[in-house]
Amino acid sequence: MTIGYWRTVKFSGALPARRINELLQRVEILQQAVMFAREEANNSEVEEQRVGERIFQFIFR
């Protein structure tokens, strides 16, 4: 008579390929935006802003 059984569930912690591709695409968009901003900043006056939180929200939304 079987009373129960054990099941082993393993989790690697790795992200699915779809999620990785999503994150990489957002990083590429961000890189392009930074390159554009650097080119434009050469002729502009820049004000100090905290953008780190916005960047992480964009990437990991």
C-alpha cells in the first residue's frame, strides 16, 4: 500500500530566454538613447538629474 510519494522540484534561478531577450532589447534601446543624448549634449547646457531609478524601471518593467 502506497501512502505517499516525494517529488523533487529543482529551480535553477535562470531567466527564460524570452525574458533575457526582452531585457537585452531594452538595454540596446537605452544604449542608443545614451549615444544620441551624448551627441546632443555637446551643444546643450545640462542640468543635474537623478535618472538611475528611471533607467532601472525602464529595463526591468
